[in-house]
Amino acid sequence: MSAWPNIWTIAKRELRGYFDSPVAYVFIVIYLLLAGFFTFTFGAFFDRGEASLGAFFMWMPWLFLFLVPAVGMRLWSEERRSGTIELLLTFPVTAWQAILGKFLASWLFIAIALALTFPIWVTVNWLGNPDNGVIFAGYVGSLLLAGAYLAVSCMTSALTRNQVVSFILAVVICLGLVMAGFTPVTDLLARWAAAWFVDGVAAFSVLSHFDGFLKGVLDSRDVVFFASVIGYALFVTGVVLRGHRAG
Amino acid sequence: MILVGNLTKAFGPKTAVNKVSFRVERGEVLGFLGPNGAGKSTTMRMITGYLPPTAGRVTVCGFDVGDQPLEVKRRIGYLPESAPLYPEMTVLGFLGFAAELRGLRGEEKKKALHRVVEACSLDTVLHQAVDTLSKGFRHRTCLAQALVHDPEVLIMDEPTEGLDPNQKYEVRTLIRRMGEKKAIIFSTHILEEVEAACTRAIIIDRGAIVANSTPAELKARSERSGAVLLTVRGPTAATVSAALGSQPSVARCEIVSDAPPQVVVRVYPERSRLTAAFTAQVADAAMREDWLVEEVHTEEGRLDDVFRSLTRPDTAPEAAA
């Protein structure tokens, strides 16, 4: 039996789990409200006088910072708290299939939420003539960014039975990933550290890698960066889950 | 079918399971007994591949759990302790999920679901969310999950916990019926369950096996096993006790109730002469004394006596030796 049917069965269950509980609806409504609010007020969407979604995408690293861990916090902590992890891992599936299935489900959920921002895309296309290639890159970048945050949340939720702890840990780690490349932080570092060090730290930031997408550039290095964050965090999830059981 | 050899699990400095070895064949129902924290659940979790053992090995249907965990998991149906379920799912949704992970699709899946729904009497709650169900239904839903692929090996951690007497009876009947074709291990606190459903019982205490035999053999180990309960009318308790106590085959005589004119005594045989004839000897003695015998009853022994004597902290080391 190949791995894919198992991964998909687990992902399907997890995704349905979101929609069977209020989590999905609360998340989507709040996400759309906040995205609109930031875009039109702080992003000064109309005052820019340009047909682009730059004002929309530039808030994603900050908006996702709090919302994505809320989606990912229950992935493993809930399984551990309710004991269903024992059920899941004694089905004929490998831990990797379970980790991947659950991660994909939450990612797919974020993708659905992201897709529901389509009215804003319709709006710019109606008002002007935006470069839809740049917008597409922005969506791809946002999805990768959410994936990285989610993988981190997946990892922190494997660490604890407590969803709140899992949420806070995920926010802190993701904040670290953002801050590493945040201009005020890099400026502060530049005062006393060598340039190579500042660049090195900034290279770990999601911001520096997200920027390219905002400009419409699909750089393979940025894609590789997000893919490695996801891969690494999911790998650690596997190690943590095995660690719990090894005693 | 299940081969457990020197299985050991340590959590840090604490050894939860210590060199446990046993085997279970097809057609056997093994009852797993022991006080809380004795290592029953840990042992079962290692057999199902959930916990990796610290040392020792488990082989299920010829596959080693460490080397080929998926082959083992495919052949096992497992009901974990306290029957965990995904609360927001419906019963049918959950069983479908379990069936799909067991590789059942289409017509096969439908048939399997139909079979377990019937076996566990879940037809009235199929479309209900799990967290709205009563404990009995929840438990049976989790049990249905363990049966969906008709496994050769069934492992159940306290399958009757939290069920009402009728449901307990049903589950026990189900276990006994399935036990004819499968290898089953289940743990329980309820000793009568062992007599009702098991072909063999293992008592485990502080991580080690202290007894492994049939329920009847275990009962025979009870001090009371073979003792005769005698109810007579007429003489005083002291007379009865003195007369019977002087018999050569009698170890001692205990007064159970003394409500003149009726006296009830329990007569224990000398261990070396534990035979069916003992009952006759006691009855004969009573006749010779010309007492009016109302009832003579040979006791089978009680599992809970055995359980207590084997797992009591102060006697457990002797019992193990």
C-alpha cells in the first residue's frame, strides 16, 4: 500500500474537523476582517493610487503571526490530550504519514481562507489594471509563509498537551523568524555586529524571503527557504513525537 | 500468534514493565489482571507498536513489532484505555475513517461498516457526533473501530470499563464469541470477567508476571479452594468446631455464623490432602456426630483472594518466586 491514500485519509479527517467545529468559521471571518482592515486603513489601499495588492500582502507576515498558530495549535496537542494519538499511531500508518496528513490539512485550510480574499483581487482588477503575475506571486508567497508558520505550530503542538502553551510557543518562534529581518532589528544589530553577521541573521527571516514574492519575483532560493523551514519543523515534530513514546 | 519475550519498558529510572514473557495462540482469550499501575497498559501499548520497548521483543503473526510495525498493526485491532475518539466526528464518519486507514474501500468498506455496526449495536447513533453520545455508545464505537478490519489479533485495554451490567454482559459475550477464531488479550479489574470470558489469565504486579494459568487453576490456589462450608442445626458452634478440628484431614475449622440453633462453619482441608473426598469426610463426620446437616458446599476458591495474595506488596516477591 502506498503512503498517499493514508496521508489523504488523515488530511481529510483533519480538514473536516476544522469545519465541524466553530474554529474554521471564526478563523475565516476574523482573518478576512483583519486583512481588509489592515489593507484599507494602515495599508492606505486607495491613497496609493496604484492597482496592486501590495498593501494587502505586506501585512501577511504580521497577520499570520497570530492567526496561523491558532490554526496549528491543536494539531498534536489535542491528539495527545484526548488520547486519540494512541489510536492514530496504532493504525497501520507511519508517523510521517500522520504528520504530513495533519500538516497538509491545516495548510489546505489556510489556502481556503486565502482564496476567500478573492473579492480584493476582483476589486483591483475592476478599478485598474494590476499585474496579475505579481498578485499570483503574492499569493504563492503568502501560502508558503503560512506553511512555514504552520509547520512551526505543528512542532510546538507536539511538544505539549496544552493548546495555549502550544500557541504561545509558536507565536514566539514565528516572531523570531519575522524579527530577524525586520528593519529596526537589523539596524540595531548593524550598530555593533559585522555586516556578514547581520546578513546571516536576516537570511533566517521570513521577511527577507517574503519580500521577493511581493515584488512578483518567484526566486527558487526563497521557495527553498520556506520549504526547508517546513521540512525542518516537521522533522522535529517527528522526533518529538517519537521522544514522548520512547520514555 | 502473539509472542512476547522478556519485554521491558523503563520510563527514566522507573521500570514499568520488567521482563514479561508470554504467548497467546489463536482461540485463546487472555485476561490481563493487575492493580492500577502494574504495567498492563504499558505492555499492551508495546504489543500494538505504540510504545517502543526498552528491551525484549514482541512478535505478532510472525512479524516483529520493531522491524515490521505496519505488518503488525495491520493484523491487530486495538481498543486503547478509556476509548479515545475524535469528539466532533459522527460515529459513521469515524468508523469510515478507521476503515479507510485499514485499506478498506468501496463495497468492502460498506460491508465492514455494516458488520461492526451490527456487532456493536450502533445503528441508532450512526449520524450522531461522538461527543453527544453516552459512555456506553462511545466505548462501543471505539470497539467497533478495533473490529472493522476483522483482525486476527484483538487487544483491548479495559473493554468493559464504564459500561452498565447489560453492556458488560454483551461485550463479554462478544469477546468470548470472537475468541474462538482470534487471539485476544484484554485487561480488566473485574475478576468475574476473567472467569466469564477468559481461557487463561495473567496476573501482573509491579511490572512482572506473578501468575499465568487458567482461571480454574488460579482459583484453586485460593486458600478457600476445597474448603467445605457446612450448615448444621443443633449443636453449639464450639462443639462443632472442636469435633471437626480433631479430624486428621482437617487443617482448621472457622466459624462463619453462630445463630443457634443454626451453625455455619468453614472447614479447611490439610493442603496435602486436597481431594474431592474431603467433602464426603466432613459430611460423614457430621453424620457420626448425629447433627442435622442442612447444607454441605465445597468452595471453588475465589479469584480475588488469589489476586490479593499475589499482588499484595508484602507477599508479592514470594509469590513471584
